[in-house]
Amino acid sequence: MSGCLSVEGLLKTEKAHMGRRRNSFSRLDARVKMVLVAAAVVCNVSRPDYRLSMGLLLVAWGGMAAARVPFRRAIWFVLAPLWASLPVIAGLALGLGETPLLTLGRLSIYHEGLMQGGQAALRVLADTAWSGLLFLTTPFTEILAALRWFRLPALVVDTLGFMYRYIFLLWEEFSAMRISARARGGLLGWRREWRTTGAITAQVFMRAYDRAERIQEAIQSRGGA
């Protein structure tokens, strides 16, 4: 995406791209999808039953399959937050229960804790799958319009639009810097690659901060908040 593309242009481009593969589920109103996602998350959180979580997970994946969401994109969206659940699973498995399954020195993995940790991870998967069902089948412009319809403050909606737009710009800068580093041999060996990637990430964050200040000054000069 070009750095000259406006927020409105970005959203129109995305809407046109997704419109080429619209089907019966994708054409469902974004407000209805939001209500369904909220209901699924509330049910999943209020009733910690692995059968319910598994059912919700299967329904969400079925919806994404019906909407012909690319499998790789769905996998990345759904599994990316799962890593945050791993410490919870480990903590419950090591510190909760009475029936040891495995003993490693002074550490014991308990059956009860492992089951509770697995159920927690399953709930996380179900919630993220329903979020993916919303975001991967709905143009972001329709999501913003639905948030406005639900009377979300205009400042919050506009901020979300800017965040969505500049994520792609920052990713472009990160990718370009990695390509440049690879051409100079900065990614040879995993140690050098980690060190170079860390330096690039820090540079991208610094550029993002500078860009945010410039955008704020531009908005204020035009009478914005």
C-alpha cells in the first residue's frame, strides 16, 4: 500500500477487494455479526464448559469456511493470541490439582490443573475464532460504520481507523528495513538475525512516535482535537 493512500481510500480498496468474493454470510450486516460475536463471547465466558467452547469453535470455523476465508489467514488470526495462554496452562498444570501425571524433579504436572488450563485455552480459541469470523469476513469500513451506529464515541472510531491505516505503513517500513539488512548480511545466523530484528523494531517504534507527533500537529493545525 502506498504511503499516499488516505484512510478513506484504504477502506474503499479493502471493501472492493472483499466485495469480489462476497457470499451469503459475508453479505450479512456488520451490526448483526457484532451482536452474534458478542453473544458467543458472553456465553463462552459465563459458562465454562469445554463442550460449549468446542461447539462455538466449530461453528466459527464453519462460518469462515462458508465465507471462503483463506485458510492461512484464518490460522494466523486465530492462533496468534494462543501463545499468551501457554503461561496460564503451565501455571495451572504445575500448581493446581492432586493427581500427578508427570514428575520432573520437584515439579509435578497435575491432571486437574492441566484439564483446567486446556479448557481455558479452548475458550481463548473459541473467542478468537469468532473475532476472526467478524474481521475476516467484513470490510473494516463496515465495522467502523457499525460502531458508529452503536453510538461508540466518534473519537474512538476515528482513532481505530487511523490505527488500522498506519499498521500497514509501519509493516511496510519494517519489511523494507529487513530486506535492506538481508542484502547487507545482517540476517546471517540466528543470533545476528535476532539482534538485527530487535534494532529494526526499535527504529520502527521511534519512527512511529515521530509520525504520530507530526500527524497530531497536522490535525491541530486544521482545527482538530
